[in-house]
Amino acid sequence: MWDRLAETENRYEELDRQMADPELVSDIKKLRRLAREKAGLEEVVTLYRECRAAARSLEVTRGMLSEEKDEEMASLVRQEIEGLESHLEKLQEVLKVALVPGDPSDEKNIIMEIRAGAGGDEAGLFAADLFRMYTRYAQAKRWNVEVINANESGVGGFKEVILEVRGKGVFSRLKYERGVHRVQRVPVTESSGRIHTSTATVAVLPEAEEVDVEVNPDDLRIDIFHSGGAGGQNVNKVATAVRITHLPTGMVVTCQDERSQLRNKNKAMAVLRARLLDMERSRQEAEVTSKRRSQVGTGDRSEKIRTYNFPQDRISDHRINLNLHNLTRIMEGDLDQLIDSLTTSDRTKQMQEQLA
């Protein structure tokens, strides 16, 4: 491991030298590529250097103990050694986790699809709450959010809402949100005060570039129609909405939020490419694990990754057995503690699998 870390540090320093080359200023693409590579190595190199510094301090302090004659001073030195040993051990554990290779899609933008599951109107209202939660979180991160398509229910909720989220590290932060989300609360539509259980499903797809997924134009059927729902004169009276059907898979994508037919088509194609890329990723995973794992299942109440219990002000993530009692803040978009815990758990598991 230490040889690998030394090589990583050498590469980091080489990137530093290359980026300092005045001739590179004119080659923006190369400069960005080097900057991305350097940023990807920075955490590991910083931890490696901290480990070396801690190891040197420990060695020096142990040398002081061997030379110390006064018992009282020797006792203090031994306490310092224990502290340094504990600090070094923690740094090494963090470093092992940091060495786990990241997902190549972590820096990509995403297509997020939120759909009402079991629970009727309340499921649609919960889908709208999740949409608001993720939108607030994205705003706090200064990410850009655009709604691609929305199918509203009659009570202010969503049957389905598809959005694009663009920004630094979007997929790395939101990929753990995919799955079935369950809510337990008294719905606004419930007059007797009885607690209902409903669900919504969330899919998080890394945005695919044209080079990632090749789509044959002959495999597409593109329909143009008038947009529905609330909107201005142009939205409703001019045929700008686009429906794309991918004939080989039967996949259908609709976009009608933009006033421009071309923008609606481009957005629909972005969703289609993301879904096709996700389908290919799932196929590849199935070949390795011999078991295809779906992101969202059927939306049934029993297939849950997380429960939002409003009467008890508790949110429970069932994948890592985490319970938090700050549900109101989380629904306002304060997701970092939850996502950080999921990220740490995932990287620890990957590290253990590598060591095994």
C-alpha cells in the first residue's frame, strides 16, 4: 500500500509541475483534465503526508522516552506516545477508505425521477415533498435544477416529476437516494387523524454524453404535440411538446416544460440516454453479481430504503440502521449528515471487500 501511495504522491507533484508550465495556459482542455486528475488525488496525498508526519512524530517521541531518566517526565511522554499512536491509527483507517476507487460517474450531472408509489393522493403529496427537499438541497449546494417533465396530481402533488441537476459532484452526493422512500404521517386529506403509510420512488441516473450511449436515429419515433396543463399562450397553443419512443426497448420519454420544441427534444434525449446508460450499467452489474438489482422496485411499502416518520420526528435509513430526529430540517434540504453517513458506510464496505 505504501509503495502505491508514494507513486500517487509522485504523480500529484508531477501534475503540479505540468500545470505550472506557462505554455499550458493556452491549452484549456488539457489544463482542465490535469486539474481534475490532481483534484482526484488531493485527498489521498494529503492524508498520506499527514500519516508520514504523525509517524515521524511518534518515532521522535519514542526516542525521547528511551533517553528520559525522570519517571514523572517519562510518564508524560508515554501518554503522548499513546495519543500519537491512536491518532496515527485513525489516520491510517481514513486513508484506507480514501484509497477505494471512486465511481467514474461521481462527477456527472444527474437525471432524477420521482414518482408516487403506494398510497393514492398522499403518495403524490409525498413525491412533491421529496421534490422540494432535493431542490432545497441543490440550492444550498449552488447546483442548477431544471424540471424536464412533471405530471401533477389533482391535490397539489406529483404522479411523476423528472428533473435535471447540474453541478460539481452531483451524482456522488445523490446516488444513495435511489430507492423506495416511505412516509408515515397524518395526511392533509385525512379527516379522522389516522396515520397513513405511503411511498414514493426515486431514481438517480448519471447523465450520459453522446459518446457514452450511441442511439440510432432509426430506432426512435418522435411525436410532437400540444403541451397540457397550466402555461402561457405559446405553451398551450403551439405544438412544442416532444415524446420520444425508443423502439428496441419500448422506453418512452416526454418533455413539455420548455416553449421551444428543440429544447424539449434535447431534454428528452438527455433523459433517454441516461436511462439507456443506466440499463447498460445494470446489465454489466448483473453479469458480475449474477443478480440484477433494481433501483426502485415496484414501489410497494415493504421495499423501502428509508422511512420518514412525522409523528415521532424521526427519519430512519434502513441500509445502515441510522435514525435521526431532525426530520423537519431534513425535509427542508439539510441532507448532508445523512448522505455523509451513507458515503462512509459504502466506502468502508468497498474497502473491506478489497482487503478480503
